[in-house]
Amino acid sequence: MIDRILKFLYGSLFFLTPLIFATSTSELFEFNKMIFIYLITILIGFFWLLKMILAKKMIFKKTPLDIPIILFLFSQVMATIFSIDRHVSFFGYYGRFNGGLLSIISYIILYYGFVSNSFDILSLLKISLWSSVLVMIYGLPGKLGHDLTCFLVSRGRSFDNSCWSRETNVFDPANRSFSTLGQPNWLGAYLAINFFIGIYFLFRPLVIPSESDVTSDESRDLFKISLPVGRQVDFARNDKINLIYIVYLFVNFSFILFSRSRSALAAVGIGLVLFVAYYLLFIKLNAKKLIITLLLITVVPILLFKTGIERVDKYLSISNIKYQISKIHIKNKKDLKNNITIEQYNNASSVTESLDIRKIVWKGAIDLGLRYPFFGTGVETFAYSYNFVRPKQHNLTSEWDFIYNKAHNEFLNYLATTGFVGLLTYLGFIIFFIVYVINNLKTQISNVKTKSQMSKPKKDLKILDLDLSSRILVLSLLTAWLTILITNFFGFSTTTINLFFYLIPALVFYSSSEEESDESRSSRQARTINNKLSLYQYLSIFIISVSTIYLLFSTFAYWLADTQYALGLNYLKPQIADYQNAASYFERALKIRKEPVYEDRFSSSLSYLSAVASYQKQNKMAKQLMSLSDYYNKKSLNSSSKNIFYWKTRAKNQYLFYQVSLDSNKLLEGIKALQVGVKLAPTDPKIPYSLAVYYSLLSDAEKKQIQKDSWQKQSLVEINKAIELKKDFLDGLNLKKELLKKYGLL
């Protein structure tokens, strides 16, 4: 019974995690997936412990990755202890959630829970494929201009793509699909993994024929050599199954193209090269069909849907090919070049190329790693710590004022946030697993050679076929896992991807285990369970039951608090700007769960309400709101003193307090907050811009001419700093012009 429950829970992980999202939370996709993983992990932990208690023995299987996992976990714990923000390091950055120490512990529990219990690997892999099918089906209407998420968010009022912001071309389902994963690159990374799982099921029939497909004489000829020259298997026997997987892989690859994820496309390309190379070198069965099939499921979609990479697609368009040919007949090449240059200039996008931005962010991540070499700035603190070393060049990109909560390179992200210790242990985990799999494949080849020389034609046929199938499975899983490393190099891991990152090694170790079959292991464990429970067992069951209930309720409270927080954020939208309702929902969220993010938003909303109360001549109410706002602002800063965003909130609050009280000391408090901000984010042009505004206000309020001139001078110094940091800073240039005019200097 317990084994069935565990199988159901792991099946739910593979099936539901990619699909889960909710429109009632502050973040639709990742937050809900992370909460679901926490809930399933708690339940798996409970039933796993219950199984041990009933069996009166430790059910824990060691794996070759034990030492790398322990070292990696140690690095994450140390990075959390020495973090600039321990709360964030433990729970994860609010808005991304995945990657905090708590999530890493959850993934490790899932890893050991899998290898220590009994599962049907092929069933789980098929569940993953079915889930990916539903993901693609859900994403298809969005590609056609009718996004289902928009339909749900609008409660049926609109069935188009209008609910997504197209500012950076990321949230435009018609241009770049993302379905239930949240972002195009995340969808691409997920489908790349399932692409190679599908590859396994497509080619598995080619290496496991029925006995009728091979005669005794053929068997002898085959097995006396080490399977170098392939036997030909009747492909028609599995025509229907093969067609299903061919269609699946065709659609899968098409959706990778729809996502326009270059990293996912590169991952599939590199993975196919490695897979085919190994197959042709060591397996060789039905090699021609392998090549033809793979060309069909990759080349045809590329010709139909293009890659989204202009340098590649120009060679795939018939009109462009004709254009290239016509260029040969044009004599005046100079005029042609000028025309093309002008046309390209006119059509150029103001959006900075993503790779160019990544290079800047990567430089910042490396600088952080060098500044904090041992344990970094703390797990998941990149959103704040990046500002410490943020390159000045970032201000000249189209995403200059975006919050980068990840380094957009998983490896550099570990370097920046967990130091060289974290990066090296992470790389150690990866390298150790890859080496293990390579050695495992070598061992399987050696075993096949030995068995083929000793085998009797039909008696050992199935054994050898299963050995070959196991190699295909391990090869497919390794290739799928390598796609994660490639997509993570140009991005970062998400909940779904991390689930595969930790569970694919578990699948490999489980499939490679030769100690005992799943059936014998399950039956042996079942026999050890004594129907008569002791007092110790009852007490243990009570303790883990109470603990599980507490953890489940705490996790649900986390989700419930976020729904209140999301409602508050909705009231803060410019078109609504209802600060009273916003503050009410933030307060409700805080009553459910103490969270610095909620405190920060609550503080900001209260400061606006104090200004409104002052405007309505409710001076006593205004002072009370000011006091409460300042209290929650200080509280958030006490828990996250290196958080530049909380210091900006403080500066903004003080500005509003000044509007209420006309007390210049409030402006001075705001200036102090901004000066702290300068230390935390020295290249942020908005901070000196704000300082210029504050000094200008102090000048307006000052009666003494000497001090007045001093404030004016200081405001000009600060606005010049802002423009120096960002030469195309229009707001800064306009403010400087206004200040010069105001001071009579223009």
C-alpha cells in the first residue's frame, strides 16, 4: 500500500509539476509549482518514514553520488549561514522561489526517496511525456493568438494574448510560446528533456525484437560478435507505436522552435550529435532508419517554422534565396550596400540583444565571485548583490532598470551567490555523474561482449536485448540531463528543470541497480512489516504525523498568504491605485505569514495613505499612518539590511512624510537612505537622480541663502552623476534642464 502511494506521489510530480499554475498568486507559475513540490516532498517523507517504522529498519539506499551531494549541500548551508540575507537564502528569492536552501533540501529528499523505494521507471517516463503533450496542447491556442491563460485571468471576458506585456518580446505567446512553464526558455528547456525521453521510446523497439524476429542461426552469428553489425528488425511490427513517437518528437521539436529558445535548440542539437555518435559507434542497429527518422523530426519543422535566428533563417526562406541570387546581377554594389544599411537601420529594434545583456550580467557575476570567493553573497541573493558590482554598461541596454534576480548562467550564479566552494561542489556533482554514466555504458558494452560469447541462441536472447535496451535508456537519460546543463548555461534552473536535474540521476542509478529486482525488493520489505505495532512504533507514527500536518499547514499558509499579497499588488496597479485596499490585503498576508516582502509593500502603501489623510485634513490619522509605515519599513530593513529595494522604499516613504509634515528632517532621512543605496548600488542612475530631487526640495525649503546655494550645488552634482552613469537618461537630462532654469543658470 505504501509503495503504491509513493508511486502515485512521484507520478504526480512528473505529471502535474509542469502543468500547475494559478492566477490567484503573485507569480502564476514558479511559485505554485514550488509549493506543489514542497507538499509532495512532505508526503513522500512521511510515507517513507512510515514505511521504515513499520518495517523496523532503515530503508535508505546509498548511491555513487552520496559524497558529491553531501559536499554540495554543505556548501549551500555555509552560504546560507554567511548570507547577506539569510531569509532569502533559506526560502529563495520572492518571485522565483526555486533555488533556496529549502528547495535544495527538498530535491535531495526526493532523490533519496526515489532510489530507496520501488518504482516502474518506464511508467514514470511515459507520464512525463504525457504531461509534455498537455503542456503543448495548452500552449497551442496562444501561438494562434488565443492564449488560454488570458482566458482564465479575464474569467472568460477575452480570449486573446492581450493580458501579456510585450515590452521585451518575452511574454508574447504568438511570437514565443511558453504555455504553463512561464517563460519561453523554460518551456524550451523542459521540452528538450522530454525530447530525448521520447527518443528512447522511439528506438527501444529496434533493439528488443521478439524471438520470432531472430532465428537460432542468426542469433549465433549476432552474438558471437559484440553487436557491431546490426541485425535488421522488422520495423513494421511496431508501426503504430513508432508513428506515435515520431509524431510526438515532431511536435515536441516544433514547439521548441515556437519557443524561439536558442539555448533549447542548441541543447537538442548537441544532444542529438552525442546520441547519434554513440549509437553509430557502439550499437549500429537500424542506423539508416535512425538517421532518416531524426532528420524527419528535426529538419522538416525547421523548414516549416524556422528557428527564429535571423542568420540561419535567411538561408531557409525562398524569397531570401532569390534575393541573394539577384544580388549577383546588380552592378552598383556600393548603392546596394548603402540601401541595405539604411533599411536595416530603419528596421532595427530598440531592444538590446539578449546575449549582449547576458555578457554584462555574467561579468557582474564573476566580479561578485571574486569579491566573495568562499561562500559568495548567499544562496539566491543575486537580485540584491548584483547591484554591488553592476557594470556601468548595463545602463545603456534596453533592460537597464530591470531586476536581475539570476545571473542567467546557472554556473556563474552559483559562483556569485555561493562562491568557489559552491561552484566547485556543483561542478563536482555534475562531473561525477557524467563519469559514472560513461563508465556504466562501458561496463554494459563489456558485459554484452562477455554474454554474447557465452550465450545460447534463444535462451539468453532476452537478457542481451535487455542489456542493449538499458544502454539506450541510460544514453537517453544522460543526453536529456546534458540538455539541462546547456540550457542552464544560458539561463537558470526552474522548479521543473531542477526536478529533472536531481531525479534523472536517481532514474539512472535505479535502472542500473542489479542487486535485486523491484518485485523482490518490495516483497522482501513487505515481509519485514510486523502487523503488531509496539509502543515505540505508535509514538514514532504520532510524532511524524503531527510534524507532517504542521508542515502541510505551514506550506498551505505560505500559499494562502501569497494570494492576499497578490490581491494587494493588484490594487497598486496605476489604473486602480487603491492604497487602502492594498494595505488591507498586505496586512492580511502578514497575519498569515511574516515575510519582509509583505512588510515592505505594507509600509509603502501606508506612506501613501498618510499623504492622502493629510490632504483630507485628517492630521492625527496621517501621523499614525506615518508611524506605522516607518515601523514596518525598519522591520523589513532589520531582516534584509542589504536589500537596495527596501532602502529605496524608505527614501520614497520619507518623501511622502515630508509632503505630510513639511519637516525638512524627513528629506534628510530620505537622503541618508539614498546614500546607503549609493553604497549598495553605485552604478544605479536613479539614486543620484532622486538625491538631486531631494536636495532641490531642501533648497526650496531653506531660508538661509548660503545653505540654499549649497543644496542647489549639491543637487546639480547629483544629477550630473546620474547622467554620467547613463548618458541617454532622458529623465535625468530633463531634470538637469529644469534645475538649471530654476536656479537661473540657463
